Amino acid sequence: MTELRMTRRRALLSAGALAAAACAPGAVTPSPAASGSAASTLGPVSKFNYLFGFTLQANPTFPVITAKEMGYYKQQNIDIAWDFQTLSTAVRLIGTNQYHAGSTDPQTLSTFVDEGVPLVAVAQMSQTSVRAFAVRKGEGIKRPKDFEGKKVGIKTAPWPDYLAILAFDKADRSKITEIPVGFSAVELKEKIIDVLPIFLGNEPFILTKTLGQEIEIIYPKDFGYAAVGTPIIANKDYVKNNRAAYVRFLRATMKGQEYMIDHRDETIRMAIQYGGTATTAAAHEFIYDVSKPTMTHPNGVGWVDLDQWQKNLDTLTDLKVLPRKVDAKTLVDDTMIKEILKDGKVIWP
């Protein structure tokens, strides 16, 4: 709880600073809030707490920020707040209604649902995964089988991507030395490890531009695991009892995603403001350019491809990462995202 209090305090301080920054020249003018009959049609204001991981960057979760900045949540009578939590198990907090939305991967979602945690995926902020593995250039590590005899970094817990590609390439995990690492990427540069799990949005930039380390990248999709992207995870019971409010939250968030896709410079400016000094402007630009292609779908932003989810889950089952076959429909509710999209665009207002 101490860590959550600290992150909440940090978020509130950042929000205060940003409120002042919004008054500066060049600030984006938000859309007007709902009022009068429009507000009464929407119902009472609903409080929503979003759970971010790591820091704020111009990546697929940033539409929460653009939607707030542009006034879309206010127009939908949503009072948005957020916290940060880096633990992979933090999504469990959504299951206890401490938070109303966040993200995780299909394997973690399936595991929690098996444990009786009432979680469900309701939209996709990105369509394809940004997880991969970096190695130092020229050291002969070309495939997962080459991880044997090497030191592999583990971020909090082994990624399903890691377990899946090892199984696909018939690599013997017992021959690999797994070393817990943080999120700095410096361990690869300093040869503490030979393989670093990375997020394609930012860590290639950090490794090559900030640390000056030439790298090669091993993509899970080349070794049997084409993972789905970043989903929005909700509490199934909360959605059942507050569906109209959740539809409003999704509508505003996906409108924010459309805005982000269409306004690169403004999005990067917002990311610099909200992200503080942790990420440079050049890094935000890199992150945005990598993320944007993953955030679109012909049917509209946020679209959930159930067939892709099922293929993803079946692969995890075939490779023994999941203990049994999982029906994607038990993990995904795509009815709300379908309700807010028409002809490939968010229905607004």
C-alpha cells in the first residue's frame, strides 16, 4: 500500500503541475463538457481509476491522457484519475474494484480468471504486441535455442512470450541462467546478461541512442508466438452492474485514441508534459512512431479480434504455457467496443 500511496501522490503532483502548464501558450483547447439535457441523458458523473504501468509515454496507453486533455471524459460524465504500478500482478487490483481499467497479457488474464478473479478484456489499445528480446550485435544469438548457456534477463516474472518461444524452438530452459533485472536496459550494455526482454516502443531507442549499444532483435512472431497487443482489462462484475458508465469510459478513451493517431505533435507535447523528465522528447517521438501503426484497425480503434485471441491462447496451450485449452469468449467481452464504433470510427458524441 505504501508504494500505491507514493505513486498516487506523484500522479497528483504531476496533475497539478500540468494544470498550470495547460494555461501556457500553445496548450490544446479541450472540448466543452456535457451540460444541460446532454448531461442528464448520460446519467450521473462516474469516477474511474485507471491503472498504468511504468511511466507515461506516447505509447498505446496514452489515449487515456489525450482523452482527459481534450475534455472527452468530461463530455461523457467520467471523472478520471490514475495510479502507477509496475508489478505484473497489479491487474488483480482491478478484480477488487480498486481500479476500473488497466492492461495485461492473455496468459496473465487467463491465470487470474482461472483463480476466480472477475476480469475481462473489453478493447484493444494496440493490435500487436510490442514485446521482443534484444541481444548485443555480433554475438551469434539468433534464435531462442541460442539462449542455452547464456544469461537471460527476467523482468518481474518470465514473460509468456519468453516461455512460448523457448518451447517453440525446443530450447532447454534448465540450461539458461535467468537473472532478475530492472527496467533500465543497462544490464545488456554492461554484459550482466546476454538477452534482454524489451518493449519495442522505447528500449531499442534507449539501448542504441542513449547507451550506444548496437543490438539485434529477436521477435516472438518469428518463433511461433504472434501475441495480441495491449487490451483494456475491466472488472466483469463492475461492467455487469455499470455497463452504461463503462461504455461512456470506452467511448471517451477511444475518441482520445483517434485524436492521438491524428495529432502526432500535440500528443508528443502532452507526453512530455505528463511524463516529466523520465523520457526525452526524442524518445517520445520514437515511441509514438513505433506505437501508432499498432493502434489502428480497419473496423476502428479498440477493435477486439476474437479469432486472433483464440489463436494466441491456442498457441500458449500447445506450447504448454497454459495448462489447458481456453475459450477466448471467456476472457473477452467485445460487445461494448462494437457499440461505440460505426464505419471504422468512434460514434461521437
